[in-house]
Amino acid sequence: MTQLGEYLVFLHNCGVDGIIVQDMGVIRLARKLVPDLPLHCSTQMSVTNSEGANFAYKSGMTKIVVARETSLVDMKTICQKTKGDIEAFIHGALCVCYSGQCLMSSLIGGRSGNRGRCAQPCRLPYTLVDKNGENLLANVDAGQYLLSPRDMNTLDVLPQLIQAGVVSFKIEGRMKRPEYVAVVTDIYRRAIDSYLAGNYQVSEQDKLNIEQIFNRDFTTAYLEKLPGRDMMSDRRPNNRGVLIGRVAQLDKGANTAVIKLDKDLHIGDGLEFWVSVGGRVGTELNRMTVNGKEVDTAARGSKVEISVPRGVRLNDRVFRTNDAQLMAYAGKFYGEHNKTRLPIKAEVTAHLGQPLQVVLTDADGNVGTGATDFIVEKARKHALDEAAIRKQVDRLGTTEFSLQDLILQVDEGVMVPMSEINEARRKAAEELTANRLAAIGPNRKQAVWQQESIVLPRNHTLNKHAQLSVEVDTLAKGQKALGEGADVLILAGDSFSLPLIKQEDIQALKQMAADKNKQWGIATPRIVEEKQLAFFQKQFALWRELQPDFFLIANNGLWEMAKATGIALWGDFGLNTYNSQALTFWQENGAQGMTLSPELTMKQVEALVQSSPVPLECLVEGPIEMMVSKYCVEGSFLGNLAGGKCAWHCNKEAFLQDRKNEAFPLKHDQFGYMHVLNSHSLSMITSAKAVEKLGVKRMRIDGRSLDAMTLAATVGMYRQVLDGDTTIEENPPGTTRGHYFRGVL
């Protein structure tokens, strides 16, 4: 928090136009420390509806980046209903999971996607299997990369995004070469300008260039429809290049081939052959001939002879993965290729007995001054002249300036060491740069970092005895959980079981909880789309009549809606609460308790419990949700989801099996979202008493993926451990303790 506070002050003072934030603790601290610094809501905040966007705006966000799963129809509604500006992704890599809701990278690779360090497990190969390990796609034309989306490309729907009211567009340029950023930005800049000029157009060359610079195939994601497998790059998770032709003739002895070109080809291009056996082999083109004549460029339609790697066969497809001419074009946009220097005027004054002074002035009237520590004295050998001074003042190579005019006011026969002139010039250039930045930067009062600004009151009493909370999604599970000693019953927001809990079931569980003097609450889903808001408005009215002890809120768009009921609110783990500032943020917004992120360690939990203004809950048992996705593997490859109606039955068991034969269960909730669960269930049974000693209010068992009898046994076991009736020395086989003892990057 100290580093964060210092960094926020630095960013404010150096003039950045805004910061992109996801953590509510960062938001709270930024509003307190640097209230003039604009805050932009990250897509990692999982804003999926207009209520979520307005919650972000109310919390201090001036710009809201909505989830990439948002449709054009919903985008328009969100823009109309939201006070803040809406920003949307338009090009680049897609996450298959809702951003901000992914734990797959941290649980598998120890690097958190929710903290910007994703190890990209979605780009790895998986096999879709049934409970017996049989490949469900054995007879289906499908690749191995079942979680790897294509790249987003919205050039065909850019006008609709503008018309929807989106005011800011975002290109995903991280982990890409500068050439990629240059080409993509250039093309979208000109496309947007053409629309604003009343003549929207994207040339065929631009379409080819954006495909050439990097592609996994392209998709508009969910903007137009539910795309199913049409959104996925299941055969290749990385750059596939552009198809330029096929091998028409082959001389294996000479390792040469003739290629019939579908695209122009240039010396320096990088090629990749999709060979029939062994995958892909590549080469850089440094020589080619057409009709026996060596050429630098070969036109589309011609037959070109080139050297090829071993393994190439007749009719193999040839892809260009690197276009030399396009890379040269891209290079003009950045670095030394694009270093246009700004002309400046220099005035040098050197009077006997005074410091030498250098004054630099740019065309806008900004000034920078530097003086020597050395006092000008009579020359013993070489007196200062214009050539010597110009040589030193013109040494501006590390700056953005170039010397245009030099004005001298120098006494005759005086001298100053060259190193002193250099230092005066450096000081003047630095001051000129600072003044130029100040002239164009935001008009802000400089902020001052104060350590006491991050200090929070400690007003929460530690709990000696933790309550055992159990999340269930059927009547039978709820009855078993209460019967085996659950202190708190949570009716799941995302249900994995059938039949779904009905109103009369809730009434029955309420009565059972009352009879046993136990608490009960209703949870909400993590994902709520715009069209679902009206449904939840009605649901909260019905739920309010049942008077639960609390609502457990997992989607920020439902917070104000739930708050209006007057029922106590808890925040769920999907809100990604990691720190005391975030806990205070939610407490100030009405939270009476929070469930911490499962990415925290025991030590971190202990520290938060001691500083939290509200009671805290931790997950201790059950398979952790690694992903929640609008995409469905089974429906996409077996249910023809792209055809508009899915033929897959969601109650069938299916798993994603990775290269190490770990099987990750796939579950589907009542709204059709796919949930990827960890292959190893979380179990803190051997450390249950240690967790209790941290002072948490609740320890939660997630019973949604368990049958009623297994859940009953699990709840009973925890009850006995917490009551001190038994101890468990070893965790059940096939379980994990998650991040509690190993942490995450």
C-alpha cells in the first residue's frame, strides 16, 4: 500500500491523463490521495451491464471498459443508460473467461490473470472427455486448442460500435511487437477518421496487412451473435500468418520447390510450410527465381522457385508469417525511424567574471535555462569562438531537439571548459523539456505523499469461533447441510444441479434454518447481462419477502439493487478483494461482510482480518471455479451452438483433460454459462482450526458440485473438527490447499 500510494502521487504529478484500475482498494486510495487524477474502469472489473457501469461511475470512474462479451445491442443500451464514457475492445487477443474472473492461470501456473500476469493456460491443448476418459470429439473435426479464441477484429462492425455510443476504442497490444501496434493502430485510426468524414472504408490492402501482422483467424466475438466454435482457433493458438500458395513442384534432392503464389512475395519474407507430417517448418526467404531469373519481388499468380526446409511435400500449404515490406512500413511509426526533432534557438552568454548561460527556446515560446558553475575567465590559450560553442550546444542527440539558430553574447578572449558548457546545455534542455510538458499537461496542484493517508481504523473484533457456511444449489443439499451442522446456509447464485431450487424450496429451507436457529442467505451469479437486470429486479422483490439474513453479491451491477431491499449485504469472492482499502471501500458502500479472494495466503488473510472493518469469509472446501465463460466447449463442438440452437444436454458430465492427464470438470449454470472447475478440490480440513484461529467469521464449503450424501459427510467432518471432537491428519487424496500456503505472483 505504501508503494501504491507513492506511485499514485507520482503518476498524478507527472501528468498522466488517467489510470486504468480494477481493484476497489486502488480506487479508494486514489480518490483520497489524488482526486484530480481520472480513473478508468478496467475490463478486469467485470462490468457486464449498465448497472455495473453506473456503479463504477458512482465509485469515481470517468470511463468504463465493458466486458468483451458484451453484444452490440447491449453496448448501445449501456451507453444510453450510463453517465460515464464507455470504452470497448476492438482488436487483439481475447480471453475465453470473463476478465477478472479467471483463476486458472494462478492455480495451474502460480501467476494470476486477475493481477495481469496470465500464463495463458487457455492457449494449451486440451481433450474433451467423459467421466470414463473417452474422447468426446474423437469423431469430430476439431483441433486440440479448445479454449483458445481467435483474435478480435471489428473493422466490419466499427460503424455500429460508434453508432452505439462507444466513445473510446481499445487495442490489445501487450506482449506484441511494436510493428504490430503500429500497423493495427494506423489502420483503425484511418478507419475511424473515414467514418467521421462520412465515408467509411477499409481498403483491401489494410485488411491484408492487419491479417499479415498477426492473426489466429479473426472473430467479432459476441458483438453480433453467440459464435460457438466459429470464435475459436482450435487448431493453432499462435500466429498463423497469411496463406500465399501451395507447393506445386518439389525437388527433394536439391531442397527446392516451386510455389504458385496467391499473394505477392518479397525477399526477406518469413515463410512457414504446413507439412503433411510433422507439423510446420519455416524459413526466411533470401533468394527466389521466376522463370530462371532471380527477382526481389514475385507477383501474385506467378510460379516462384525457392529453397525449402526438409520435410516439405507436394501440395503443402505455404504461409507468410513475416512480411518484410510491411515491417519496414511499420518501422516508420516508432523509434529512430520516426524521430522528428524539434528546432530550437540557443542563446549563449559569456561575460568575464560571470557564469556562462545557455537559454534554449522552442517555436512555442517555451524556455529552458542552464548556467555553469565555472566563472568565465581570461583565456590562457584558446579563447571561446562560435565554432567551439556551436559544437557543444549542438550535442542534442539524446533529446528531441535540434539546433536551428545560435545567438552569441560572448566577451573576447574568454574561456570556459567544454565540459561546463555541456552541463549548462544539459540543464537547459531538461528545463525546456519540463516546461514543454507543463504547458500541455493537465492543470493540477501537485500532490504530496503522506504515509498516514493509508492508515485505516481497526474496528472489527476477531472471531474466536468461525461459523461453517455451506453453499448449496438444491433442496436436498440444503437439508443435509443444515442437518449436519452448518451455521450458515447459502443458496447458490450459479446453480450446477437440477432441479433448480424453487420458491417453495427456499421457504422450506428458511423454516429449517429458523428451527435450528441458523442463518441463511441468497447469493447472486457472477455474470449478469443487461437483459437479465429486469429479471433480478423482480427476484430481489420476491427474495425480500422471504427476509433472508443476507444477500451474497457477486456482480457489481446488482449491488445497488440489492442494497435497496434493506437486507444485509456480503460481497462474494468474485469481487476480487485482496486488501484493507478494498474492504473499507465495500464497507463504506454498505457491505456487512466480505468473502476474500481465494488467491490469498494464510498470512495475508490473517493481516486482513486484523485490519478489516467488516467480518470476513474464506473458501475452505470444494472445487474452485477456475473460469466462467460465455463460451461453451460442448455446445460449440457437439451442439452446433453457432447454428443458433444448442443440441447439447448440459446435464451430461464432461471434462477438459490437459497434457498431464488432469481432468477439469465442466459445469453449466441455469443461465447457460460454462464453469471450469479445478481438477483438485480445495480442502483445508487438516488446517481448519488454523484458519479459525485467524479470526475469520465464516469458513465456506462449496457444495454445488457434490451430491447430497457426499456433502453431508463433508459438512459433518468439518463440524466435528471445528467443535474439537476429532482431528484430521491428512488431506483427502486428490485435493489441494490452493494458495493458502504457496501464494501467487
